[in-house]
Amino acid sequence: MEKDCKFVWIQHLEIAIGMSLTLTQTHFDNFVWLAYTAPQKEDLEALSKQYNLDHFTVMTCLESDHLPKMEQHGDYNFMILRVYSAKQHQNVTTVQALSDKIAFFYNDNLLVTIHRVDFPFINEVRNKCTLNSSDLKVEELMTSLFLQIFKTYKAPAEWQSQQMNKIEDIIFLEDLHKISLENLYYQKTETRISKKLLILSQDVIHQFHTTKRGKPELRYVHDLLSKLILEYDEALEDAHNLMHTYMSVSAQKNNDTMKLLTIVSMFFLPLTFIVGLYGMNFEFMPELHWEYGYPLSLLFMVAICGFIYYIFKRRKVI
């Protein structure tokens, strides 16, 4: 006879920073799911003693910088995955700022999830599983969680791709000065971190095994990971190419400016020499008191400019 799922909500006192522990305990036919949100040290110590979990491993759940991994400790398996939690226009350069961690302790009879943030998809998966709880296994529920975790990377991947296209249009079709090299750097960094997290997560998921009934959804998770890694890889390659293109186009514009200044200086350099030579005002200068000295000097200057222009034009400098 199918059992009804029961929910037990336990609320602890708020601590100084305003965060509080929420423990959601869900009973299924074959196992119990304990979902800890924002636990403190004493909460995890009690958890470790009650279920005979490795104390050091449980305490690491309080740290925020762990990368995806999977380990086996006695009768329990331990897994860490990361959820993409950064805002689209938020510039981040670290794993902690880009994502939040979810830790899993599980065996056939118990699933413990520990996370600092109350993710909406946790309740969605719980509600979905309570409607289909007949003979549900731990691995099947975890696969549903995996799918929701990696879906958090989809929207950022699409946004990054759109941003790269916009930057490319600006570089080639609009004003280069509209581009912020700092923003491009941040986008490249976020894309690189996301790709690394997904690759590490893919290695973890390859070590995970589920029931025959859960294999189709697990295959979908594998396919989603492969697709996301490809999208982030393309976005990262685009970011590298755009950064090099930006630097090349910027350097080309600087070269064009220097070329223009050089050409102008080449016209004025001999004229400046002539003006400086006859501006010394020595008393015994041959052309100083000559009636046609001034117009001839101007004509000579024009001839020099014409000669320089001819040379540049012949050599296709201008």
C-alpha cells in the first residue's frame, strides 16, 4: 500500500546576521530526505552524530569554495555540485561569487542535502516526487535535482552568447569606444569558470549510477551537460577572439592616427626648416633684401609640399 509523504518543518532561532536554519524532512516509501538550508556548526555536528557521518566531511559543508566532487565514506556517498546563482549583470571573478554549493550525503535509506541558499527548485522537485512517490529511489530523486541544478546554467549561457554577438557588432559596425574592455574581461572570466564547473560536474555525474527507471532522465542530464559545456566553450572562444580583435582594431586605429600625424609632420618638417633658416635674421643673408625673395620662398615651399605629396601618392602612402 502506497504511503503518503509527510513534511516536518523545523525552524531554529535566527543568528546575528539574520540567517536561520530550515530543515525539511520528507518521508518516502524507501528513504528519508533531510534538506538543510543555512545550517550552523552545531546543526551539522548533531547531524554527524545522529547518522554516523564523517565529522570532517560534514564540517566542510560550511565552507563555500569546494568544487564539484564525489567520494565514498563507509556506508554513505558524498557529493558536491554547484548551482549558478550570479546575476546576469553582476561582474564576478571567483567560483564563490558565481555559484553556490549543494552537498549530498546519501545511501539507499537516507538522503541529506546541505546548502546555504534556499533554491526554489528544491521545493519543485519535492512536490514533483511526492506526486510520483511510489517505489521512488534515492538515486531517482537525486537525478531530478541534478537536472534542475544544471538548468541554472542555461540562461547565463544564452546571455553570454548574446553579449558576444553584441560586442562583435559594435567592433565592426559601430564605435569601438563603446566597448568596455573591463566588461569583456569579466564576461570571459565568468564563462571560463562556468565551463570548468560544468566539466568537473560532468566527471562527477559519470560516477553516479541510478536505477533502470531513472536512466532516461540521467541520460538527459548527461546530454544537457554536454550541450552546456559546448555552449560555454564557444562563448569562451568568442570572448578570446573578440578580445584579440578589439586589441587589433584598437591598435590599427592608433596606427592610422600615428600615420596621419607622421604624414602631416613630413609636410611641415622641411617648411619649418626653411622658416627657421631664414628667421635667423643675419645681416648678410643673400636673399634677405632681395625684392622677389619672399614670393619665391613661398613658391619653393609649395613646390616642396607638392613633391612630398607626389612621393607619398606614388608609394600609395596616402
